[in-house]
Amino acid sequence: MRMSKLFSQTLRESPSDAEITSHILLERAGFIRQLAAGIYTAMPLAKRSLTKIENIMRDEINAIGGQEMSMPVVQPAEIWKRTGRWYKVGPEMGRLKDRNGRDMALAMTHEEAVSDIVKNEIHSYRQLPVLIYHIQTKWRDDPRPRAGLIRVREFTMKDSYSLDRDWEGLDEQYRAHYQAYFDIFHRCDLPVISVKSDVGMMGGTMAHEYMYITPSGEDTLLLCDKCGYSANRQIAVFQKESGPEEEALPLDKVATPEMKTIAALSEFLGVPESKTAKAVFMMATVLEDEEEVEKLVFAIVRGDMDLNETKLTNAIKAKELRPAEEAEIVAVGAVPGYASPIGLDGILVVVDDLIPQSPNLAAGANEEGYHYINVNYGRDYKASVVADIVAARDGDACLGCGASLRAVRGIEVGNIFKLGTWYSEAVGCTYQDEDGEEKPVVMGSYGIGSGRLLASIVEEYNDEYGMILPISVAPYQVYIVAIAGKGEKGAEAMAAAEQLYTDLQEAGVEVLFDDRDESPGVKFNDADLIGIPIRLTVGPRSLKDGGVEFKRRDQKEREIVPLEEVVAKVKELIATLKAEIAERIVPMPFEE
RNA sequence: CGGGGUGUAGCGCAGAGGGUAGCGCGCCGCGUUUGGGACGCGGAGGUCGGCGGUUCAAGUCCGCCCACCCCGACCA
């Protein structure tokens, strides 16, 4: 490709609405252009990189038996109604009507489409196991798209779906994906870790997320450097230290005017926050006699800890959870700021499992301006549910080995999920087993977003001048800077550059040839910005020095290579760069 | 959805106090120049986010709306 013909242009200045590195660089280098919030055009350079990433995914998923297909983005509402997600999901799903007034949905993922196909295509155990996948557009009307390609509304995802007779089969395909995903990220040269993650409402039994660790990430992860435990904060467990044993003291009511926060209360009473109980009110949507009802949940955690909403959701099997409004709290007879489970009837009280081991806590008295001291679980009140519902924090002790957990931020670049039979049962995806019995297909789903992956790679590999793309992802392998000038020397250099361009292409090398009538500075800067791994400079000076200047984007050193050796040298370096990446592809330990 | 911010040429920005819009980069033409974002001369390009109001007169003042960005809520 000639730079003089390339459709996109580079920008000297960053667009004012870009803040994070990958967004700035992808915009400046002409890879992407924004159409609306969370909606981007992939320009030719980005498209080439994305295609490379997608081909790596194809390779790896094909290698574990995947069959590529393509499922529609616009889908009839019926299949979403069948699984209930038409009603459950809310405004995140794109909805429209076709010309006949029928409800249609824009796919946010493809479990429904898969289930529909499976229902019709799979009849016998003989057809299982099978693995299907596609690389397709998704629409999720995220309330807050941000950070360029990191969090968008329209995106392309490689999603695969495993179909098995039983859970053992699912285990096998899940493990195959577990490794294949590492291989995909490693081939893209992106360092990732896997963390255990929430399985949510889908009734799955296991899920992992692949995380690229970076401060700009949106998820918080807890890692144990000693034993290797790693989990999303949503589900991370840790050792809780109960305080020293104490005799239960008599319950007492004390005046605590204006002490509505834990910090204020603890200071006023002169006790540590760990000697207080914190009340958090949430409204949960739960299933009661097959009916969805919204209930107030009174969650109690020790004052020095934070409620983890995911854990609470799971503990009470809620479909949804949201903070309660003051009116809803008052409605059950609780007094915000001084709330107490003591003497409240008929509400769902959930206490953290550390509370029963924490004697003599200070808690609200359900009376404006008063708290109880020496509140003891069991004696003074009881809960409907006792469960781990607090969030792990940096420095907490690892449940497995006791070492200190480290909290880091990460971007989720992929996830794998044991769906089980939730969809199969909802939709009726069954097969006949050897014994003639109808059984639900056991499913798994596995996804990687290609744009977010590209953005993460750019986040990882850049310097003050621009991107430094890995050879496997770069839109081109070589960037030729032609330095011309008038006169005979200049014409000679241009001719040499043209010849080099032709020779490299004939040798199968992907070349971006900067043949523009621009000053050398512009070309060097654009070469750095776009981040092509190998830069070749041909000009009167390099020819005088004996050939072509050869430079890796990721190194400072330059050397002159004679014209007749350049092609061989380029091919050799490409092979070396590929080999360096290949070394990163290693088996990763899988933990149950 | 709550809080904050920004909308003026393709991009980045300036336009106190109302008087009909400017700078840099980029773009077009001609010429010079060619190893780290060159130079000269000549050009093109803007319903100032939208609608309404105040006024003789609105980019500027007032009201409503929209879009985009950031923080939070949210994120199968």
C-alpha cells in the first residue's frame, strides 16, 4: 500500500475528546473514526489489524474443532421472549419493528440464535459434541460508553458455543477454550491473566474472565502472588479475622445525635469501626411462588467492610438488585442512619458471616438519634440468610494460603462460561441419547471482542511517539520511508525505494510505502505513530552510506543494509519477531 | 439516571463588556526545499450544535432541546 493512496490521514494533534492512550493513538494514526458515542468506523489500517486478530481467533478455535458460521444481527423478538431476556434485559437491548410491525431485536449476544438453530438441527447424541462459532456484530446500548474502543455500544465479537451430551463433555470443551484463549492473547502478544468470575443468573457453574491488567481497567481483581488465587472482586473470597472473644454484654441504648455514618459513630463512641454494624438497604427482585417481586433487603456487614452487591445478589438468588430509596426504607419501619434489625419484622435480613462471630457491636436503634451498643447476633436478632456478602480489599488475607491479596485493575478482554442447560431447557434444545431418552444439550459460551483486544494491545505497546504494534497484529510488517529530493540523487533514491517496494511485495512481505511528497520529518513521525514493526529508510544519504537504513520500531538502533540484502534481512527479522511471539504460547495451568 | 464539562472551518483553539468571525495545523494552485512534523506567494473552506426569545442589531444575553466527553450508578 502506498501512503499517497491510503484513505485515512494521521492527525498531528489528539482529538479533544480522547483521553486514554489507545484512544488517542488509534484516532491520531487514522485507525478509527467516531460516528457517535460508542460507535466507531474501523478505517483501513484498523481493519487490517482486526482481520489479523480475527484470523488468529479462527486459527485457534478451528484447532479445537470449531466450525465457523454466521448468525444474524437482526432477530425476531420471539426467540428472546422464549428465553425471557426480551423482558429481562431492558434498554441495553436494541429493539425495532419491521415493516409489518413485528418486534425485532438487535443481537447483544447469540445464545438465543444458537439455541434456535440447535433446537432444529440437533436430534441425536451422535451429533454431539460440537463446537460452533462466528465473528459478528453485537449491539449493546451501554449507558456509558467510554475510552475509545475499550467500551463501545456496537462491536465485533468472536463468540463460540459448545454443545455437549453431558457435563463431562462441557468440561472438556471448556478446558480447550481455556487454553485456546490464552493462545489467542499470547499470539497477539497481550499479557493476560485468567480470573474466576461471577456466573450470574444463568445457572452456570463456572466462568473465567481474561484480564489485561492496566490501571485504566474497569474491573477490580484480587490476586494472590503466593498461591496464584485470582478472582474478580465481584466474587473474590478472603479470610475474615474475627476479633478477640468477648463475653456478650447487656444490650444498651445510647443517645448518638447526628451520628448517621459509621465513621461519625465510631468516633463518637470511641470504638473502632470493626465494632460497629453497618446497615445497607437494597431492593431485590426475587422469585416468590413463580412470581417476580421486589423486596427490601436489609444487609448487615461489619462497619469496617463494604457490601459486595454481586455476593449479596447470589446469596439471595436475586434477579436484580438496586439501592433502596429512603421512602422504601421508611416504609418498613426502619430509620435511615439509625437502622437496626432489632424489632423489625417481616423483612429479609442478610448478615455477613463475620457478624455472628463479632460480639458487642454498635448498631442503630431504629430511633432518630439513638444507637444500641453491645448488639449480639443470635441473642438480639436473627437473619434470614447468613452468607459472605462483603467485598475483598487490597491487603486482605488469601483464603487458601493466608498471604496478602493484591488488588489491581483490569480490562476484560474475553470470557468463558459454562452455561449448562439453562438455555437448552428454556428453548427445548434436546437430543436423544443412546437409551432413547430426551436430554437437554449442555452448553458453554465463549467470547472475545476484537476491537477491545486491539485497544488493549495499543494500551500495552506504545511510547511517546506512537504505537509499537506486535508483528502479528500490525496492519503492515514494513514501513518504507522514501526520502527523495530533486536532482539525480533524489531520483535515484526514489527509484531504489520503488524497487524495494516491489521486491518486498514479491517476497510476500506486507509493505506500507511512504511515497508521499512530504518532508522526511512527517514521514518518520507517521511511521512511528502507526507503529509498523520494521522501518526501512531509503534516501540519498542511506544510499551513500551503502544501502537502506533498517530500524525496528521497538528499538533505537539503526543499521545500513546493502540493497541486495534487504529482502532477506527483512524476512529474517519477520521470522525472528514471529518466533519471539511463538515463545509466549505456553500451556497455562487450569484450576477447578 | 445523578454530578461536572464542552459544542465556533477537516483537526486543535481564540473571540471580557452585543455591532455580522479570527489564529495555528491541514486542504487546493504555483515555485523553492528533502534525514525527525520545511519555506514563499496566491486561494478555498464557517446556517458559530438546534429551536425559540430579548434587541435596531446575538457566536456573545435569556429559555428550552440536542450531541459529545469525564466521574458515579450501570455493564448477559
